[in-house]
Amino acid sequence: MALSADELERYARHIVLREIGGPGQLRLAAARVLVIGAGGLGAPLLMYLAAAGIGTIGIVDDDRVALSNLQRQIVHGTDDVGRPKTESAAEVLAWINPHVAVDLHTTRLDEGNADALIGAYDIVADGSDNFATRYLVADTCERLGKPLVTAALGTFDASLTTIRAHETAADGRKNPRYRDLFPAPPPPGTVPACAEAGIVGALAGMVGAMMALEVIREIVGFGEGLVGRLLMIDARSLRFETIRYGRRD
């Protein structure tokens, strides 16, 4: 694989980075990334992955664009209201970067299709908004040996981590699982949905962009990722804290 003249110019600011360079950009071009959800987190995540030159991006979402989405789901526009989110997102990604292939999966991820969808990609980024999907994605990624970047949003708070539960750390211990961090979903009704509690749109954009950075880091292999570390964000005071977590016996 080689980068065209257009791609060399497009990705010039990546290529001059010692930590990425030409080889790193080629790894991005060869990568297949599955994004779960084209909503608040998925929208900015998808746009930055496309801009970065990810070779193939898969989008899983069965929802349609609603007017109330547009306060934070920036990959969709006013004229997209009523359209499947996968379709409107794919149009924007093609507009951002014609070198990126986009696979549309206009369906809900469930136990019947999770293995086939996740198994076809190198890395998964989960921006879903419900606990059932988050646990299903995490369990499937662990079983299939796929790295997972996963984030969650509250009203003024958010969290982000990376799961590589199928691998061992440098000390020989197994990396932690999603269930080591969150053993079980909260009881139904204890966590209000976005429509009830509200959310700051710019927070979704910030965390979605950070998810993209973490995906790029996992593909290229620079710096220290968030495996075994949970990044927590408090948007009220713009405070960032990181806690370490490990594998439970």
C-alpha cells in the first residue's frame, strides 16, 4: 500500500509527526474501525476518524435523525431530520474524505449479529447510549479478541477508557475487562436517559474527539493509552481525573 500525492498532502500534518509518520498513516489507511452509534459521541468520533484517514469505517445505528439530536450530533444537519443516521453520517464522511470507505449497518446491535459485525473489524469504538449494548459490545470484543474504546456521557460528566481484555500487560497479568470496571449495569430507572436529564452538546463533541484520538493511538501505537485507566471528566469545573483499575480475581 502506498499513499497517493493527494493523500500525502492531506495527511501532511500527521506525516511530519515523529510518532505517526508515513508508516503510521499507512496503518490508519489499512485499519477497519467499527463505530457503535452515530449519536452524540459517534458524530464527532466518525468525523475525526474520517479526517484522520481510517481506511474503512463501519457505522452501526438503527435510529433516524430527530430535530432534538442536532444540538450535539454534529454529523447530521437540519435537512437530515427523518433520515437514517447511518445514511446522513456516511454522506458527511464522504464529503470530509473521499479516500475513506464507509460500511453502513442500519440495524441494532444484538446478540444475533454482534459476532458477525464486530468480527469484521480490527477495533471497536462504542458510543452507544444504553447499558445493554455497552455490555454486549464489551463481552463480544473480549471473546473475539478485539480492542475496544468505550465512553459514556452524563449531564455534565463523562468517562472514557480502552479495553484490551484479551491481552496481557507487560507484567504478565491479564488486562482488565469492562466488567472489572463496571461489574453489572445499574438497576433499571436509576440512571435517567438523555431526553429526561439533558446533556451539554459541547461535552459530547469533546469526548467523541477524545475517543477518536484513542482509536488512532491504538492503531498507530504511540504514547500511553487508557488500558487499565479510566478518564473521568467533570464539565462543571472542567476537571479531568484518571483512576487505575485492574483485573478482578
